[in-house]
Amino acid sequence: MVTSGGDAPDFTLPGLDGLDYALHEARGKGPVLLAIWQAGCGTCRLAAPYLNRLHGAYENLGWSFWAIAQDGAERAREFVRAHDFRPTVLIDAPALAVSDAYDPDATPTLYLIEPGQGVTVESGGFDKEALNEISRRIAAYSGAEYVEIAPADDGNPPYKPG
């Protein structure tokens, strides 16, 4: 299982946009946030608006945000449409090679990979503290102002297992 402080296994996956995405290429350009998720996961549905907020807060600021679907392309597209999901969506099904390599305990699981540091944040399920920590790190890296992604008082729990 990949955890904070560990290295991130390299991979190449196809995106819903028809392009191929290679982790080793993205790592050379800045931080990479991976979110391994499933379309039928209730915790993934809860996390989707927060992930959209994170994406929008730092869009085009020298980092990559890849949502790795454990579903086939059509099911992933349905989720994207239903939740107006903004990260770049990659398809891990049917082989689930990336999911096997990272071995997340839950969906969603987030992995922030920072240049020269490996995985600096690993978070399974929905975790407001982890979402805000990722936001702090992306803001610091990009020189942007920090945006609170998951306010404590927004009506959702601080944590929900996946």
C-alpha cells in the first residue's frame, strides 16, 4: 500500500479525453494529486464537489489533478456528467493495475505527490482536514492564495470512511 512518505509507482493510463497520461511526465512539471474513486461510491459522491472546488481554486497553476476511475469509461462519464466533475479523469478498469499498485484502503483515496518528495499526503475516504492540507500545499507550491476547500461548518461531517 502506498502511504505518505513513500514513493508513487509510475503508470500510464488513458483519459476520458482520449489522451494518455504518464505519471513520470507530470511529476516533472509540478505536484500531482491522484484521486482513486468509483462511480457507485457514496463517499466519492460526497467528495466530488470538494474535489471540484480544489480543482477550480488552483486551475492552470502548474499542478496536475487526475481522478482515477475504477470503472469503465461509460460509467465514469456518467459520474462526470452527474457531478460536473472537473479533474482529468483516467480509466483504470478493467485491469485495475494502478489500483493494485497503490492498494488504497477505500474510495476515494487521495495521494498528493510533490516534486522531489514522493507522496506527501495520503487520505482515504472523505477527510476535510486532508483536503485543506492538500489545498495549503498546492497554494504554497503555486504561489497562490490559500483557499479553504472544506469548511468545518458546511453541514457535512469532518470525516466519512469510504
